[in-house]
Amino acid sequence: MKRENILTGSPWEDKMGYCRAVRIGNIVEVSGTVAIVDGVKVKADDAHAQTLNILERIEKVLEDLNVSMKDVIRTRIFTTDISTFEAVATAHATYFKDVKPTTGFYEVSKLVAPEYLVEIEFTAVVA
């Protein structure tokens, strides 16, 4: 089967040796993704806005692979503050209320930088 890597131009892709997403056949795995925190729309203290930003960006990555958010079968959500559950869950539901992928929600001590409250991984299977 053909392997298709999706790169976003992040300098970390070469430094770390990873890509945003990989598609092999009908399976798509998306790397852990954090928000683009800009201080205006997406703030370092707003888990809801960070989650929406992640979901919006991943929707575009999936579209580049001719995959839909409806094809997502699993999300793994990591947060540095479990008390943000409600805010993160509400944002997650804006994309997945009807899809209902399996989901894990985990509190971790830190993400790659202190301004990130949420990181999400995705698995999609194209029927």
C-alpha cells in the first residue's frame, strides 16, 4: 500500500522527524496537534478556543487527504488541567456530536510549551 505523508511546513517536522498526518490505505493517523495561540482569538488560558483551533486545522489536514471529520473513529485529548473538561468537551462536540468517535481525555503534567492547554491526536478510517 502507498504511504502518503502530510507535512505542514513546521520546522519541527525535520528537526524531530515527523509529519502532521500519515495515510496508508484507508487508515489516517494525525499527530498530536496543539493550537496556534495568537493572544487575540486563541488565548493561552482558553481551552475551548484552543480545542476549536485544533479541530479547524485538522479538518483541513484531513480534507487534503480526501478524508472527512466524519471518518474520525478516535480522538485522544491531552490537557494540562483536567478542570477544563467541560470547555474542551463542548468544543469537541461542535465537530463530533453526531460522529461520536471513541475518545480518551487525559491530564498530563506539561505539553511542549506552557501556553498550550490542549493537544489532540486523531485516527480516521475511510469506509
